[in-house]
Amino acid sequence: MKPFIKILGIVAISELVLGMAAIVLRQSANTPFILTICSLVMQVLSLPLSLINRTYPYYSTESGWLIAFMVACTYLIHSVIIYLVYKSVKKQAVK
């Protein structure tokens, strides 16, 4: 459980930083290349929930609590995926 909490913290901080950087770069950039990279970063960060609705979780017009819940769910889903990959790689290294 301890590695999962560490992974969750790292994922939350890194996704927050990447999301903020993508938003700032998108607002200040004029080149199509940077705009494309920023939109790709935001699509990857919002991937599990963006399959339900394109605006989820970051560009939703829902209430603040619901947006915070969706972002937390996204962090949790990403952390679970990374944790499962970590466990399988660790299991392979032990054998």
C-alpha cells in the first residue's frame, strides 16, 4: 500500500504541473506546433473520463465539487494503472 500512496502523490503533482504548463503555453503560444502539443498533453491527462464526455474533467461546466471529484478519479485511475505496471515489472525482476 505504501508504494501506491507514493505513486498517487507523484501522479497528482506531475499531472497538476503538466496541466498548468499546457494551459499557460496554450494561452501564450502562437505557433501551431506548440498548440498541438499542448492539446495532446491535455487529452492524455484527461483520457479515462474524456471517453465519457470530451469536456471532462478539466473543461467541464459542472459544479466545482464535481470537477474536483472527476480530477481525483482521474488521478486515481492513472495511479492504479501505474501501480499495476510497477507490480508486474517488480514481479518479473524477482523471478
